[in-house]
Amino acid sequence: MTISPEPKLAWYKDDELLEVNDRYKITKETLGVCHLDIIRVEICDQAEWKCVATNVFGHSVSSGFIKLSIPKHYKKPRFLECLQVRNKFR
């Protein structure tokens, strides 16, 4: 099965056009399936996300909201001593 004409896809984060970079990867599969992968989720990714598919017959929008939940007791790791590289071949 194919989709004809194939739609043009645009991804948005809080109504701003998303630029694909090393954190955001768009993958097209067969049968018109497409998805967005967020490689490293950050607090700034908490937003409304939309995908707009457009062809000569019109457009379709799919959207969702990502809400990040950080536990209240979460703390960044604290190292007690400086990290070092050790050569095990000495």
C-alpha cells in the first residue's frame, strides 16, 4: 500500500517549526508511518508537539503534550573526588 501523493511532513514544538539536529530524528517507515525520536530528553522538551501532513487534498494534524516529571528528591550526582582515567596496562 502506498499513499499518493505522498504528504509533506512538518513537526512543531510549541508552534515553532522543528529543526532536525543531533537531538531530534525523524524516521519514515512504510505505509505512511513516520515518527519523531528525541535522542536526549531535556526539560525544554516539555511542550506541545505537532505533526502536520500536507498534500494536494489538504492537511491533517496530530498533536500531543510531553510533560516531564522530575521526582522532588532528585539531586544531581556529587563526586567526592575528581574523576581520573586509570591505565590498567601498567
